[in-house]
Amino acid sequence: MQINSEIFKAYDVRGLYPGEINEEIARLIGRGFAAHLQTDRVAVSRDMRVSSPALAAAFIEGVREQGTHVVDYGMLGTDMLYFAVVRDSLGGGAQITASHNPKEYNGVKMVRAGAQALSGDAGIGDIRDMIAHDRLPPPAARRGSLTTRDVVGEYVEKVLSFIDPSAVRPFSVVLDAGSGMAGLVAPALFDRLPCRTTRLCFEIDGTFPNHEANPLIEENRRDITAEVIRQKADIGIAWDGDADRCFFVDGTGDFVSGDFVTALLAEAFLLKHPGATIIYDLRASHAVRDLVARYGGRALRNRVGHAFIKRRMREEDALFGGEVTGHYYFRDFFYADNGFLPALLMLELMSRKNQSLRELLQPFRERYFISGEINTRLGSMADVPRTLAALEARYRDAALDHMDGISVDYPDWHFNVRPSNTEPLLRLNLEAVTPGLMAEKRDEVLGLIRG
């Protein structure tokens, strides 16, 4: 069958519905998923997108055609699927979702036993090739069965077990579920806490009538920002569409970068587990490294990407890992990412230290000045290595490494430039010890990149 191979991404399958991904393609991916895993029973769940019920049904059909039994969990957030796979000792699982993408998109996130993610070079590429080259094994003589189960109540208990709910103070909290899957879980969680909550976009609706469920884009944060400021709330918390990432706004409406969230969540863990190992992505502010050192922990830089971070966490027995994009990983949640644990841990940290989120952030904002990620499109793929070589030559007197792209480190400023895997694009993240130096060096490095 003709299929656009570009829907098979590094960490999931994703494309426009129905042009790039439709019921027939979902059925074939289900067959490929079952053939790749070679397991007896898998979980399937879906998000709230309008196309998700039909795609989930087709995916399930494909899995069953290969003789694999399916447990259908209905509508869930992605991290709830991870919980289901582990709780019920299943050989894998698939979530029909396009995460934070606009409503026109859909896709599949897939894991094997233990909620270990499939990725482009570990499963997803194999499934793509089976379909593209017409190499799917023939359907089984006996179809797999279909059963249904529920997981929400036990998931809520699991997440709450990470904190002491009685220690949480009655903060004023604004929540924005973005019409996505957080609307399923957040009420059950926050009804158990003493916080006073204002709940925005909690009605689950895959047409996203208020705004897209991608809080990284500023316009999608307008509602929560305005409400936090209006109420003089202590904190705002927003989720993406499949609710495996959460994002924070402080009491003055300022968005909190993922670097600083990683540092604060590391602090929350190190207060309870002194000396623990924390993994952080190499784009991050030195705030993470410095805070972990202050608590006597072990901070390890790592390549960007959840497959790399999860693998390193297992190797190092790391308690927590964070990426600047809002993915946070937890050893005691199967080394998987979770969108509700950061919210609970942040409220518990604020309570323990008797500080607002803005007060917790103040020491970072006085010392670390970050550019955020700045993308530059080059003329061709051949320009990528040339540009990286030019950067290395220009900054050869710095501490250099090539763990992921090029990282350049001076005593008072540092940066990382990473290439995209699929297009002639370079991504810059830079930090300095003063706002002026950050702006000067950001413009200097961008000048070299854009030549």
C-alpha cells in the first residue's frame, strides 16, 4: 500500500487525518505493531480527538487480525496507558493521539512491556518497513479477543502516592486542561487536595473550541495567564492534549521554562532522597546542575529525546529526569513521563518551603538568563555540518563536546546547537550570567549560524 513514510517519526506515528493517517493505515499499523511485539496481549487507548474512536477501532482490528488479544481502556491520557500496561502485565500498548498537535492531526504512541517506548530505530522503523514493503505476516488463523478494562481510579491513587496530600497548603490554583485528557484526571486529583481551583477548558472536546492544547505556544496560554493575574493566584498549571506534559505559570502570569521546572522538581526529590541521581537534557540551564550539586546529588547531562533519557535513567538508577520541553520522567513511574506528578510535586514543594512559585523561581531568575530555543532553517542538509564545523572553529578555546550537536562552555556563558533529524534546521539554546551578555552572545552565535 502507498503510505507516506514521513508519518513515522522518531518517537511516534503522526500525520494529518485522513490524508496521511486514516482507518486503513491505522489497521496496518496495528498489524505491524502486533507482528513486531510478538506478544500475547496488548493495551489500546485513545485521546479525545474526533477521529480517535474510528482510528482506535481500526488499530484494534489490525492487532486482532494477527491473533493478539486486546484490552481496550477507552479514553485515557498517554501516561495512564503506561500505567495500564504495567499494572496489568501486558506485552505492550498503544495510545491513539497526536499529543499537542492541532485538531486536524492524529497518530499513535506505542510501548512494549514495562511501558518502554518504541522509537524510530527501535520498533517504529520496523513497522514502517513491514507496511511499506508489503512484508506484514499473514493474518493469524484465530483472531485475538477484545476485552475492556478501567484504570482511572488506580491511576489517581498511584500518582497521589508520590506526595503527602495532607502537607499541601490551600493555594489558589488556576488549571487549564485545554479541552484535552487532563479534564479526565485533574478533577479526581484536585478534589483530593485543599487547593482552591479555577478550572478552564475541562470539558473534553477534540475540536478544541477555546484554544489548541499546546501550552508551549503563547497564544494558547492567554486564558490561563489572564485568569492567574485576575485572581492573583499562586500558580497556574496547563496540560497538553494527551496530558503527558504539564506547564507552569507563576503568580504574575510569567511562563516558567522547562529548565527551571526541572531544577525545582529535582529539589522536590532531593529533599526526600538526598544524594539521588538526576538526569537532565544538555540544552538546560546550569540552574539544574548547580541545584543538584547544592543538595549533594549527582546531575548527569544527556542527549535530548525520551528514548535516550529513559535508557540512561535505567542505567544510572536515576530518580528523576527532565527535558526543557516539559517532559518529566520518574523512576517510580516505570521510568516514564507523567503529566500530573510535576503538578503535585510542585504544590508540595511550595508547601514545604512556604513559598509561592514566583518566590521559588527568584534565585534562578536572578542568576541564569536563557535564550529559549531558537530555530534557524539553513539552505540545505549539506549546510548543517559546515555550520557546526564553523561554530567549533570559532569557539575552539571553550570546553567543547559533541554529545548531541555541539555544546560550547565558557565560565560565564554556554550554548548548545543541535541539528534536526529530518530537515536543514539548527536549534540554539544559550545561557549567560547577565541579561546583557546573554543577548550579546545569542546574537553573535545566531550571526554565525545565519552567516
